[in-house]
Amino acid sequence: MAAMYIIAGVMHFIKPRVYGAIMPPYIPYKKAMVFWSGVAEVVLGVGLLFDTTRVFAVWGIILMLLIFFTVHIDMITNEKHKGKFPPWLLWLRLPLQFLLMYWAYQYL
């Protein structure tokens, strides 16, 4: 799990436009938000590796995944995303968030 979040966070720096493009229109400062969400994913992923930071990292990941619901719901409802992704994939991401939260919780 740690590697998954570290890699996902690094991807925010490698492909920032991809992440900025899927952000809801009401989120300001998209470049900064992409940067800081990437930092958060890397830090939380690394945090899972150490006993002293694991609890903080787990709860941080769960909170982050809850916040990411806004992106997933916007991608389902916003016309600008129509045709870019199969609808089933967009809908699948919602329950997947809960599975990821459960997986993170197992690290406690």
C-alpha cells in the first residue's frame, strides 16, 4: 500500500495536467492543489512504513480518500468528462474508495 501511494504521489509531479484536468471547477488553485495532494500522498505512503507514523498515515489516507470523493462525483456528473472515461469505471471508483479505506484501516 505504501508503494501505491508513493507512486501515485510522484505521478502528480510527473503528470500534473492529468490531475488538474479532473479536479472539480469549484476547487481553486489547481496547480497548487495537485502539488500538495502529491506531497500528501508521498508523505502518507512513507508514513505507513514506520511504526511511529503509521497511525497518522492511516487516518490521513482515510481522510484524503474521503476528500477525493468530490473529484469522483464531479467526474460522474460533470459533462466535461463525458466520453473520456467509461461510465462504469467512474462509478466503480466510488466503492473502490471504501475498499481502499478498509485496506488502510488494516494497518492500525
